[in-house]
Amino acid sequence: MKLRYPAGRQAFGEGRIDWTKTAIVAYLVDGGYKASPKHRTVTDLAGVIQGPVEVTGRSIEDGYAKSERIRFAGVRGERPASAVVIAKRDAALIAYSDEVANFPVQPNGGDIDVKFDPFIFRL
């Protein structure tokens, strides 16, 4: 499932988020987090395994938000990672996806790399 959070859409519309200039981060979450359009900020997240991790190399091509690979380094834990949440640092939730290659994945102390291909979400 992919979800664009209404709070993130609102922030884009009001100019509070600029995909290429605003500090954007990612969170690795487990299956205990149930994404909801009612969730507005990072304080609404549950089941966070790791994050925030900076999302780098961001661009917009033909209305699609893209980024470089997101690396969650040295991930440990007993719960499998099942999704990634994208947010403005310490603020609005932007997007959720459990459609990530090789997910769910069991943390084993190694890095977990996430590459949204061909894009993260459509503006």
C-alpha cells in the first residue's frame, strides 16, 4: 500500500514543504504501525525501528518525487521492517509505502537500503 498523507499534501500546497529544499527524513517501521490518513505528524508514528534518516539526492521529474537510495545503517531489532514513512523533519508526514523490494526484512545489524524505483510518490 502506498499512502500520501493529507497533512503532507496540505504542507506542499501551502508552500511549507519544498521537496528539493526542505529537510526530508525517512523512518523504518514494523507491521505494528497501521498507516492512516488521520495521522498528521511524526508523533503519530508507532513501531519505529529506525529513523529519522535524511533523504538525499531529491529531485522532481515530470511531477514525480525521487531520491537517492535511503540507507538505514546498522539496523537491529526483533521486529521485521515492513514499511517506510517519509516526513518533513519533526513535522508533517508525507508518504507511506510498504511496497518496498525485499520487505518485510528482518534486521540483523546490517544496513537496510531502500530504493524507490522509479519514484517515491507523485506530487
